[in-house]
Amino acid sequence: MSVSDDRSWSEDQWLDLVQDLVDRRLVTWQEIAAAVLGELNPPQVGTAVASKSTFKARFPPRKAWQAVKEWFYSQSGQCEDCGTRLHLEAEHIRSREELGEDADTLENLQLLCKRCNAVKRPSHKHAGETFLTAQAALMWILLVLRPRTYPQYRDLCREYGLTMADIRFQEAWAQAVWLARHGEYVIDDESVAT
């Protein structure tokens, strides 16, 4: 199986993966529902915009939230690029790098999901090459590809295109260590190189 196979997975493969996670008692259906429901909530999208000084300066005192809320409620509630309702973020249409503080207008904002937002960033050069967000990819690599050592895991993460610091891989590898202690994952070596 290739590291980037997740992009071509069928709905049945995703269903099988989730069912396997439930069958192995790694998660419950209740926990899955709670996680999905939590990701449908666009946390602090409007308040983050309304509290930013460059946006607040465009409105009379204590009126920024009303304007942002009006903009926010007028949106479709879906990512402008891919249509998902999960992981929504307010994103500049024309970047701050291009426009500076002039980018901070409601007319220059759109809702994008975390994944599509990352695709736009030059620092995330591999974003969009796979389906999953970085956070989800860390667990997909661990639970689907099942590397048996931390170096194998780290190498698979890099091959997948993840560019974050190794400490993020080390944090995610803890799940393998914890599962191994319960006989639910096979690893050859619990140590993590520093």
C-alpha cells in the first residue's frame, strides 16, 4: 500500500476503516459521532475575526461583531473550494502578504476547510496531494500502514508529505506505544529517537 493511497480510497474502504476502529474498541460510535459533531462547529471563526484589531478598526466601537456575524451567517456553511462542512476557517481571498492590512475586510474573506486553506499556503507545499488533514494523516499512517518502529513511522510521515516538526510525529507515535501496552498494536521498539 502506498503512503498516499488515502486519496483514492472508496467510501467502502473508509467505512471498513471506521468499523475496524470500532471493532477493535479504539473508539465507539458515540465518540465518532461526537468528533464529527465537534468538527461541524466552526469554533471561533467569527469571534476571531471580530476581535482582530484591523477588522475592529473598520467599524464603530462595539459594532465589529454585528458586522462579522452578518457576514458569517450569510455564508453557505461549506468550504468554498471542496464543499465540506468540517473544519471551517475564515480565510483571506487575497492574502495579507499581497495586501497587508488592507486584506482584513469582510469582502475579502471566505470560508475554507482546514485542508483547502492549507493548500493555499506556500509553506504547505504538499497540501492537497492527499485527502486527509495533517492531524488525520498522522493517525491514518499509524493505524492503516502500521509501522513497527518510530523511524519507520517518521519516514512514512515524510513520504506522505507532512512537513511539520518531528515532535508532532513523536506525539502521534505515543498512540502506538499506548496501544502496544494493551496488546492492540505491534511495535518492535518503544523508544523514540531524539
